[in-house]
Amino acid sequence: MQTFAQIKKRAVKRKGGEKVLADLVGKAPDERQLAKMADDRILAEMTRRIFCSGFSWRVVNQKWPGFETAFHGFDPRFLAFQPDEYWDELTSDTRIVRHGAKIMSVRHNAIVVLDSAKEHKSAGRFLADWPGDDLVGLFRWLSKVPKRLGGNTGQYFLRFIGKDSFLLTRDVVACLKDAGLEIADEPRSKRDLEKIQKQFNTWHTDNGMAYAQLSKICGLSVGENHSASELLARQRGA
């Protein structure tokens, strides 16, 4: 296996220096803030990532004030108990992206948020307390319990709410393979995911960096070399 120092050195060279790379990678996520996040904001970010999946992030972000209004501020206590008629009306609501299956996922996910909050004081605390050395277990939970949060959609959700987690983009996977990890090009099997978790755990222990920072550096070390300004805009969801 390549050392992480070798991977970081390559990323520094590609991005034009330590400072530029540090700006792109950012600070380690503060999971204390995630633990304090209100349940409606957890449900809102779930929904935003679901609607962004396979669709223009820019369009979803531009329409987001309409989403907030149409879904009553994503109050899970309100949404979990609305009748079928309420959800049927949303499928023709021009304030949002009219995708029936994604709209109905909000109903299910509101119940998931409420259940998590009931057991763990808040959904944010539940997610913050999930151990970093078993993130693939959290990925599995996201793919099985909420609706439409499997794969990268769930991983982006974790990134945007501030959970310290790696993100298995195409470039991150390419970095792992180039470093010597024997995994599929699209790692989905339990075996491959556990290999990836083990490697990130090793890097996390050896380097003292957050999983999110390790993941970002890994992704920036390979693939198309986009400009720093373009990448920063993407991180903001623009």
C-alpha cells in the first residue's frame, strides 16, 4: 500500500500547494454541532440530497425556499401524520420538483427521524454518536431504514450535515485502488466496504485526520484536475 503521505504529496502538487489543498479540505467536522441539529433540519437535508440525486443541484437549490414552504419547514411531527390527500397535492405543486417517489420518501423519512429522536433524544445525536470506525454500518442503515438514501446519496447527506465520514466518489475509489487496495470499481459488497473502512481507520489512526479530510485529500489526488474555485463552488452545492 502507498502511504497516505504519498497520496497527500500528490494532491498538494496537483492543487498548487499546501494552502490551496488546506482550503479545499477544510476543517474537521464538529460532530457536537451535529448532535445539536434540530430534527427538521435533518429531515430537510435528507430531502435535499434525495432530490439532488440524478438531478441538477442548482435547480434544487434555487427552488429550495419553495420546498421549505411546501413541506411546512420539514417539521417531522407535522409531516408524519398528514393524510394521503396532502401528499397527492404535492405531486402537482410547482414550488418543488414534482417527483412522486421522492415526495413520498419525505413521509417515510419523517417517521424515521421521529423514531430516531425518540430513542436517542434527537436524530442528530443518533447520527453524531455513530462510531467513525463503522461508517459502512451507517451506510447500510441509511440504505435500509430511510427511503432513497442508499449509495452516494446517503454519503452526501452525511457530508452536508457535518458527520465525519468518507465519501466514495469515483475519484476516492480510484485513489484507494491506486494505493493498492483490491476492491471493485464500484465497491458495493460487504467485503469491499469493510476493506475500505479498515483502510480509512488505519489512515485516521496514523495521521490523526478526520475521515472527511482523508476522503477529500484522496479524491483530490487523482482524476480530472479541476480548479480550486470550481471545487469550492461544488462544495457549496452551487
